[in-house]
Amino acid sequence: MDGHDLLSALAGTADFEAAGDAPRSGPPARARRIPPDLSGCITHVIAGSRKMPVLKAMTTTACERDCFYCPFRAGRSAMKRVRFTPDELASGFMALYRAGAVEGMFLSSGVVRGGVTTQDAILDTGAILRRKYGFRGYLHLKLMPGVERDQVREAMRLATRVSINLEAPNATRLARIAPGKQFEQELLTPLRWVEELRRDPDAGLRASSTTELVVGAAGESDLELLSITDHLFRQLRLARVYYSAFRPVPETPLADLPATDPLRELRLYQASFLLRDYGFELEDLPFTGQGDLPLHVDPKRAWADQILVHQPVEINRASRAELLRVPGIGPQSADRILKARVEGRLRTLADLRHIGIRAVQRVAPYVLLDGRRPVEQPRLF
Ligand code: SF4
């Protein structure tokens, strides 16, 4: 199978799963040879300062499971079912790789003849890529529900990243949307094994790990979603938690449930980055009485409007952790401020602009510059 045959077979089947790093922004990617109707087969992963195009593929789109939200669930006549051998997938990917269309691969699958057998097909594909073709680039391998510990170890030997989708924040919520899946035993335990193997110095395994949660299908609150997110970041060191706003799929038990507002997905991502990168605790997040995040404002600004408006941060004295709490200041901007302070005091918003802080209007309400509230001068042009 050549790369075009593989893409044509995958078209329309691979765009249901989040696997990239920054699909909404970033410098242009190299994947210019992909026709627009096949672009659903490509995602992007951040590699240094650029986006790397990654092929999203499945060993099969058939599935014997019955998850209520899923387009691949057993018995759906509307889903195109395709199946590839490990050799077909590996050779098709390599053709695309050699043509410069993609630089890495994300490989998932529907479940056929159990999770262990399905996992073997994923591992065989990875092994062919690494050992037969000598591919050294980005490889993200999915772990199947019910995967065995030795298979997790092998996946981590082969892959840059491994993942298994929890789908819901806890067992009770999962039972409402995927009653055939066991939250602890089949889904959470493999993520624990990944972290145990990473911590084992004798294993020498470093593959990162991620998961995905469906948003709005199980009646769960944002607090439930972010509680499990916080646990996964702190205890199991996941690199990322993906959120997938529920979209109703015909021929499923949830076909009549309204779609989730994509803004809710965005707020969850923003809150998860605050937990992962900005030193926020779960208790800092501005949940409503129902345990949801407000949709109309980003969670960092909502926190700052409650706290920093009354206790502004002195830019010339604040620690890095305090700077990161200010809207408009991210890790890079905080580092620029710390570096500039060694040279001299920062007295005006123009000084902040001068060192590369672009969002000074967002910063201004929450900071002091040399003991004074900054004054934003209207721009002439
Ligand atoms: S096991 Fe995976 S592919 Fe199969 S129905 Fe459930 S979510 Fe879909």
C-alpha cells in the first residue's frame, strides 16, 4: 500500500481523536502535499518552535465495544470499516514520510477480538517502523482498554508517547456513557503502570503519556473533570489531558443529546494549563455553585478580577510564581521580566513592551510598576 492509498482509506475515519499539541495556532507546518479532503488524517505536534505534521491512523475502524458517544461503536452502519495489517500501515506511513508529507505517526484502533489482540497489532506496527524501516521520529501509540502490563512496557520501548482515553472523570460517569468499560481496571491502571515504569531506573523508559475526556455527555461538572486532571498531572505526570466537546453521532444512544458548547472545551484547556504550568491549585479556579467554570471569561482573568485587582503584583519585586498569576504573563514573559530586572527597574508599560511583553493592556489592571498603577497611553496610530 502506498501513502495515498492509506490516506484515502483513512479519509473521514481519523478526525475524531485529539492527539496533537496546538491545532489552533503556531508556525506553518511542512505537510503541504495533503489534499484538503484528507487533512482530517493529519494532526500537529509542537517540535521546538514549529508544528510537526503527524499522520493519525487506525489499525481498524471496526469495534466490538459499545461506547454510547463513539462513531466506531459496534453495529453502526454509517461508519466506513477499514482494516490494515501492520505491514500495510508501516509501509503506507513510510511512503508519506519519505515524500515529506508527515514526520510522525499517531496510531489508534477499534477493539477487535479483545484489547490484548488489538494491542498486539499496534505494537507490531510500531516494531516494523522502528526495526525494519529504522524510523526514529515521533510515534504515539494508543493503549487499548484491557492492555497487559508487558504490552505497556513494549509500547513505551517503541513510542515517543503513549495514551489511553479515560473518557469520563470517574467510574460513575463512565458507566453512563460506556457501560462496557471498567474505569479503574481497564483505563486508570495502565496509566499508573506507565508512571511506575517511567520511575523505574532499571526500565530506562521515558515515553510521555496523555489521556482524553469526553465533555458534556455524562452530566459531569467541570470540577469533576479538573479534579481528575489535577490528579493525573500531579500523581501520574501526564503531559497533557485532552478534552473533547461531545458531538452527537447518528445511530448512537446519545444521538439526541445536544452538542457541548466548544467554549466549555476551551475553558477546560485554559484551566488545565493553569494547573499544569502556572502553579494554580484546584481551589484557585473560579467554579460556580454548580461546579462549572464561567464561560464568558477565561479562568485566569476571573481569578485575577477577584484577587489581584485588590492586591496588585509589583513587577519589580514579584517572584516568578507571582508573575505567572498575572493575566497576559506566561512562562516566557515572566522569564523576560526577571532577566530585565537584573539590568534596571521597569517603570512603565512601554518598558514592558520594550522587553517583548505584548499583552500589556491585559497586564495593566493587575500590577504595580515601581509602586504605581500603570497608565496606558492611548496609541496615536
Ligand atoms: S472501544 Fe474505543 S473505538 Fe470502540 S466504541 Fe469504545 S471508544 Fe469507540
